[in-house]
Amino acid sequence: MNIFGIIIFGTLLGTFFIRLVANILNLKAAGEVLPDEFRDVYDREAYEKSQNYLHHSTVFSLVTATFDLVVLLVFWFAGGFNYLDLVVRALGFSPLLTGIVYIGILLFLQGLVSLPFSIYHTFVLEEKYGFNKTSPLTFISDKLKGIFLGLVLGTPVLAGLLWFFENTGSLAWVWAWLAVALFGFVLQYAAPTLIMPLFNKFTPLEDGELKSAIMDYARSVAFPLSGIFVIDGSKRSAKANAFFTGFGKQKRIALFDTLIENHTVRELVAVLAHEIGHYKKKHIIIAMCLSFINMGIVFFLLSVFLNNRLLFDAFYMDDLSVYASLLFFSLLYSPVEFILSVLLQFLSRRHEFQADRYAVQTYSGGANLVEALKKLSRKNLSNLTPHPFFVFLNYSHPPVLQRIERIRKTAAAEESA
């Protein structure tokens, strides 16, 4: 094992044990006493259920992560990457098609290995705690649609990357960067109308109190909306959510039917005020710019390590290739990716506080947002007392208790101003 192998192996083990420690600390931090803030929405039975769900889901995630790591290491050190490469090369395809088949087989094997865990998560873990609404037919349909989208969307992207790096010389990383960025931008527009409806039914929200309240608020903050839709989230899960799609004047709101069922009109508007806050504070644009910059750095570094003999030796590969370079570089880049994910999570939590502040300033002083957050926590069996280290590594949103405390402070400051 050379220096590249040591770095990748050390990173895989290091990040695994860091996350293991974080999960153990998170379990130990789970408080037996319900925080006073939630006594109006939780009873003893509901809180015990949330604690059990935390324990069960944490153990499941650790078992899954351990299994994935073991499978990867066994495949690696048994020479699996090289064996598969020799088999695919023997088919006599062009370098581009060989690369597509090679990576396609690896993705298929990965999906096959993860399938039993996906089935358990949906039909055992989520079922036990009352979340699962997915039928076996819907589960199978979703998997087949995912494979179809992977072939239709993923194959051209992979083919383009391989072609750029095989045929456009030293500036290949620039062309690949711009092409993938453009594809992602187009996908942002296409997803709401072409992709999402493959999995869920989007029904225009009927005229009534909720639609009027949403439109009135949107107009009050000069936020154009092209439509408000109800999504049949209850088809798969009892958990509730809401999201925005689209850009410019094509912005749409999608409300899960499970969200509408469990919240008042004012609470729903408060949740949307928070989401609109992300747009008003330019968080979406900031995230896109950071993603664009990170993508450019990744492609540049990939060009530096492309067809690096030492990197291929670390995986016992006989032959160099662009397609294997993509795969091995992704593993080599993983420590940087881990650090970046922590930094981006920190930025995301900061943005959530800012969006909460915007909602407080523009709608009902935050009172309805607090109630909505408490109900969502109860409905989704959220962990009310996560360990700070676990939050630091994994949370894109601040813990709900911190958000509520900050909302109350912001509301008090606004009233006294």
C-alpha cells in the first residue's frame, strides 16, 4: 500500500470512527426528561417513542455504515476493482462505453448491496414507528424509476465527462465543469415539471382560507408565486414537509398533505415565511455559487490526479483509465469533502437562523412558527436534545430547541425596538 492507499484507507476508517463517536455521544445525550418547552405537544408516551426511534434509527445507521465500509474494503483488497476492469475490457468496447459499463456495474452492485437495508428501513423501522405508508408496489416502482432516471440522466453526464477528459486536453476540467454546471442548472428548472411528478402527484391547492393567506403574505413581501401545490406525501410517509421549486417568476410552493392536515393556516404561512426568508436572504444563490466553485475545484484536482500510476497501484489496477480515475479520485478527495461538509453544515445552520428571523419580522412575531416547529418535532419524532458534536457533524438545521429560543429572543427584541 502506497501513500495514496494509506490516505484513503485512513480517511475511511477515521471518518467512520468520528461518526461512531458522534452517534454514541448523541445517544447518551438523549434526555430522559422532556424539555419544558415541549410539554404542551408531547405526553410521556410520545416522548418515550421519540427516544426509542432515535435509538433504533441510530443503531440501524451504524450497522449500515459498518457493512458498507466492510464491503468496500473487502472489494478493494481482494482486487475487485481490477478484476471487474479486466472483465469489462475483455468485452472489446470503446474506452467511453467501457467506462460507462464499468461504473454502471459498480453502481448496480452498490444498489444491490444496499437494497436489503432499504427494505428494512422502510418496512420495519419506519413501519414500527408509524411513519411508513409505502406499499410494496410503490417501493418497487420508485426503485425502477430511479434506475430509469439514472440511465436517462446519469449516462449522458458520465459519457460527457469521459469524453471531455479523453479528448479536450489540459482544459478538459474547465469544459467538464461548465457542462455539468449547465446541466445542473437546467435540471433545476426541469425537475418540478418533468421529474418530481414521476414520484408524486402535484395537485393545485384549492381556493380557500389557506390559499388566500399564502397569497396575501407573498404579496406583502413582494414574493411572486406561479402556483401552490399539494403533494401526496402520505403515499410514502406520515412525516411532514414543504419546499419551494423554481426560479424567478416560476417559483412554486409544494405542501405535503400530511403538513396541511396537522397545522393551522397561520402555522403553515409561518413555515412558508421561513422558506421565503431563504430566498430573500439570497441563501439559494449562495449555495449555488458555493456548489459551482467547489465543482470547479474538484474537476481541477481530478485533472491533476488523472491516470496517476500511484493512485491506480493503490487499488491494484493493471491499466490506467479515465473512468477509474473518476472513481479513485472521489475516494482520495473524501477527507476534503468531509471537512467541506462540516463547514457547509455550519453555514446552513446559520442560514436557518436568518430565515427564522425573517419570518419573525414579517409574520406574526414568530409565535406561529414556534408552534409549527413544535408540532413538526412531535410528528417526526425529532431528537430534542442532540449532542453538540453530532449537530456539528450532521445537522443542516439547528436543533429545534435552539431555534425556538432564538425565535423568542428575536421576537422580544423586535417588540422592544
